[in-house]
Amino acid sequence: MTVPVRWVLDQPDLKLTLKGGAAGAGREINMALTTELADPAQWLSGGELVLTTGIGLPKNPRDRRRYLCALNENNVAALGFGTGLTFDEVPPELVAAADELGMPLLEIPLRTPFAAVVKTVSTRIAELEYDAVLRASRAQPRITRAIVNGGVQAVTAELGRSLRANVVVLDPGGTVIASHPRNLDVATVNLIRGAVTPGASAGAQQLDPGITVSQQAIGVGPASYGVLAVVSKTPLTFVDQVLLGHANSLLALDFDKPSRLQEAQRRLNGQALGLLLADELNLDPIWAQLGQVADGRGRIRVLAVDAESQAILGKALSAISRAIESAGYPVFAHAGASQLIVVLPGAETADFARRLFGEADGRTKKGLRAGLSGAHPVVRLADAVQNARLAASVAERGGTPLEFTSLAGSALLSFGASREVLVAVANATLAPIAEYDTAHGSELMASLRAYLEANGHWESAATAMGVHRHTLRKRIETAQSLLACDLDIARVRAELLLAMLAGTPGSGN
């Protein structure tokens, strides 16, 4: 802490007089001391109010000027000259030199003890330090509350008000994340960018007599989140540095919080999803939690991922979770023995699902099969999961996620169990037609398929076969006789068509 020279002059009990160097009345004093050395400058560090009676003052006026110049060069704040002992008045050459240098020269009358000056200055500095500590003790809780209630911008504003300075938070690329005042001018921001030392943990630069830029790197361990910088008129005091460090620690924790809280959130969301999948009772709060991931229309999609091993499943979970969080969505993922169920917003597309695997390495991707459901209301989670699982079961391993909706028209033919039933039906039902074609060289099977695919429309089927409709009608009548069924019934036609698509006898399909 410091006190300006003019404050010392204003103390009526000291009865000091400014004899020269009025231009420097704003200089800051950090301590007052007495010395009668002929050359005390080399023992001083700057900011002192030096008190002397002139016992060791050189005899030569030129040397006396040199004496004052040496003090000024060592950043001494002011010289207090006691009169009435060695000198009856302040030497005029010192007064002239003080005016030239702008260094305050104070006359201390005989009736004012040097000890009184030292005590007055020391007491004032102690009071200021106490006030600063008190101010910091009150500011720290406010800054702490700010990070809880308002985040980075609130901390920045509270720190700026506490230090009475401009404050800026820059990300690692130099972009302004927060500032105080909020609409800080571009010139000041550019000034800060230019003053910040890349890679430095802390530092300060005095750019001009009235501009000091102090910086502290924001980070936790090896992770770097940017820089906290303060622009003040004077260098920050020790107590100001404490406040700066406190704000920096809170910012670092706030920036680092996602990496710790997200992991906890993942586990919580995964457990909630697991409960829903297990059909637990009284799940209204969990349904509400799952609603966080729904789109604006309250819909979700489910991504089912089958993995060759538990290790590959774990790697897929990590990669997908990071990608979802990068997109700004909460992670709802449940990992079973070999399958991962992930809930996504219903508005997202298959392309988004594909990008979720972007961070996974090639070996991990080759061990995965993924299926994506259509968009469903949240309460139809079970339907979405079933659809996603069916799509995953026939998806290409290592390929892009297969949408369940893309299976329309081929779903029953895609799954092993249903296809086996259809093949059995084909072998049992269509065999007479296959045998007839083999024996007579006819095209009953092809004609029947054209008729079924045309949904019983004679003209369309005849055109597809390239025959007259009467010829086609005759063939269908023969096929109907061999099959002993009624082709006018839509259900019969549908079953026969599915059987033919699954594989006709002797076709090799």
C-alpha cells in the first residue's frame, strides 16, 4: 500500500511545506525513513520518503544537485528536509533541482520530529492495508457467489468492481469470453491481447504511467482454459493479487467442472435409462429426466450399438458420449453386456448418428453394428429401442448406422427368424408351380410374381411380362389351380409374394 505525497502534505499536525517539485505531488510513498548518508540512493529500492537534516549533504552546490538526482533516478518518492539544525532553510540549489526533476521536496520544521512523519506515514499505510484486507474479505464471498449464480461473466464483473479496474477473460485463442465492463472497447481489448505473454502462468506489464496489465493463466493441471487479465491505473497490490488469484481459481474450477460433472451426469443418465428399460414402477421423475434429450416436439430417437467385445463397447461409449456433449446434448446411454443403447433428440438425422462415431478409432468401428430408430414420443421409448435393435441386428459391421425406417418393404426379409418362416412357406407352397415350369417349360412362377407385385392388376402385370392379358389370365388360373388357393384374397396374395421374395424352390435365393 502507498500514500501520495500530497496526502502527507495535507496532514496539519506535521506542518510540512512543499518547497519544490510540485509536479510530483501525486507520487506514491510506500515507507518513510531517516538517513544522513552522503549517498543513500544505492541503499534504496524506490517509493521512499527520505528524511534528512543535511548533515551528510555535500558542500558543493553541484554535488548537492547530484545528490537529489541520484535519489530521483532510484525512484525515491520525495525528500523531506529538516531545517533548524544543520541548515536554517532548504538550500536553494535543491529547490531548483526539485522543480526541474518534478521530485517533491518537503521542508520539515524543527518542531516536527522525524519520528512523527514516519509514524504518520506508517500508520496510514497500515490503515490502508487493513482496509484492503477487509475489502478483500468482503469481496471474496461476493466473487464466490457470482460463480454459482452467474458464471464466468458474473465473476468477471465482481472482480472488476472490487479492483476498480477493467477485467477481461480470454480463451486460449484470444477470443473474449467475458469482460468488465461488458461493452469494453476494442482498443482496450487489443491492448490486453498485446500485453499478455503466451504460456506465462502470471505476470504484469506497466505499459504507461497510468496503465498496468496483470495476467494469470486459467488452468487445472495440463488443461489450459485461457487468461484472466486486469487493466489498472497502478500495479495491483498484494491484496488485489489475492482477489485476482481467488477469481482465477473459481474460473478454473468452473471451466473444469464439465469434465467432472459430465461424467457424473453420464452415470446418472445411464442408470435412469437402465431403470426405464427394466420396466420399474413409479418412474415419472425418470421420464421427466429423459425429456431433457427430447426435441422441441417431445420426440426421441434411439441408437442401438452391438459390439464384438466389452472393451470395444467401452471405447464406443466414450467416443459417442464426447460427441454428444460436444453437440450440446445430455448423454443418456446404457451399456449392457454387448449392446449400447443411446437416446438422441428426435430431430437429429442419421448423419448426426454417423458423426457420433467420428472419434472412435478404425479398429473400434470395425467391431460395431449400429441401428437407429425413427422419431418417437418419449413415452414410446420401448418401441424406439426395439426398432433400433432390429436395425442393428442386420446392419453392416463397421458400416454407418442403419435406419429402421429404411427397412420399409424389406423388414421381414431382413431378419433371420422371419426369413426362415417365409422360405419354409415358399418351399411348401410354391413347389408345384416350380415343378410345373420345369416339366412344361412354362413361365407360371414369373407370371404369378408379376401378378402379385401388380397387386392383381391384369394390365400392369401383362405389360411387365410382355404378354396379352388373356394369356396372363390363363397362366394365373393354372397357377391358382396348382396352389389350391384363392388369389382374389389380398392376404393370400401378400403371403405368396413374401414367400417368393424370400426364395422360390430351386431358385437359389
